[in-house]
Amino acid sequence: MAKGHRSQIKRERNAVKDTRPSAKLSYARVSVQKACFVLDAIRGKDVATAQAILEYNPRYASSIIKKLLDSAVANAENNNGMSAENLYIAECYANKGPTMKRIHPRAQGRAYRIEKRVSHITIVLDEKGAK
């Protein structure tokens, strides 16, 4: 069990700041499961390979994730001064967001619920030599 008060433990945990370049897209209109199919294909790859995979992937989520990857690369170049050819995808994941609930009318006055799922997608980059 950790020592100290809960607020002290949280303060220490939050003091360590992750300096790796990243990009996050909130409320993407794609389900987590569908986004993860694309994210699994690019995890651990270098940026050029990942962009090529996303360019020719027929899934809808790949177009969203390609824009997000381009944003993460731009963040790395502008904010951290990193070179794009040395970057690789260290982490990429999709978390569940709030579900939009809609009603579809059915026969005899019944109503079926349609759930439009939303996800929060995050891409974290890192340099090849830095660990």
C-alpha cells in the first residue's frame, strides 16, 4: 500500500509530466472497436509507414486517424523541435466517449433504440533513439 495521504500521492503522480508529442481527438463519431482495428495496424510503426498504411486503408476511421497523426507530427516538429523521420508511434489508443441515443420507430407503435457511439482517440509519438 502506498504511503502518505491520497492528495499527496495524486500530487506526486501528476508532477511527472509526459513530454512526448501527442495529439488527441475527442468525440470522434466512430466506435472504439472500429477505431482500434486501424490503431492496431499502425501501433509501433514509424510515421512514414503509418501514413502509408492509413492512406490506403479503406476504413472510415483511417481518414480520421490520418489527420490526427499529421497533427501529432506537426506538434512534434513545432513544439518539440523533433524531426519527422525519427518519429514512431509509441502509443495509440481509443477510449469510449458518451453514447448518443436515438429512437427508430418500428411496427405497431414500438420504438427501437439506436446507439451512436463516440470515441476519444489519442496518438503519442516518440523518437527512435530516446527511451
